[in-house]
Amino acid sequence: MNERKELSTNHELKSKLKDCTDRLGDAIYRLIIARDLTVIEAMVVRDSVDYTIEQKVMQQAIDNLKFKKI
């Protein structure tokens, strides 16, 4: 009887450990996805800033050319 109880407890502990491991794995997976999305968002922002800077530089060059013609 005592051995059955021990086996049952071991089975319960293994089941709980597997559940915790699965939940930890899911949490790690969600963190990886969040990190990847953050990197993608940073790249988009950087590209947007680069594009805005390029536009301003081009506009300034155009303005300088207009000024020289006058």
C-alpha cells in the first residue's frame, strides 16, 4: 500500500514537472517572439528615420540648387 502511494506521488510529481516544463517552454517561446518583434519594430523605425533624413537632405540639395539658379 505504501509503495502504491509512493508510485502515485511520483507519477503526480512527474506530471506536475512536465506541466511546469511545458509552461516554461511556452513562456520562453513567447519571449523569443516578442524579442523578434521588437527587433523588427526597431528596424522599421530605423528605416523610417533613415528615409526621413534622406528626404530632408534631398530637399536641402534641391533648395540649394534653386538658390544657385537665382
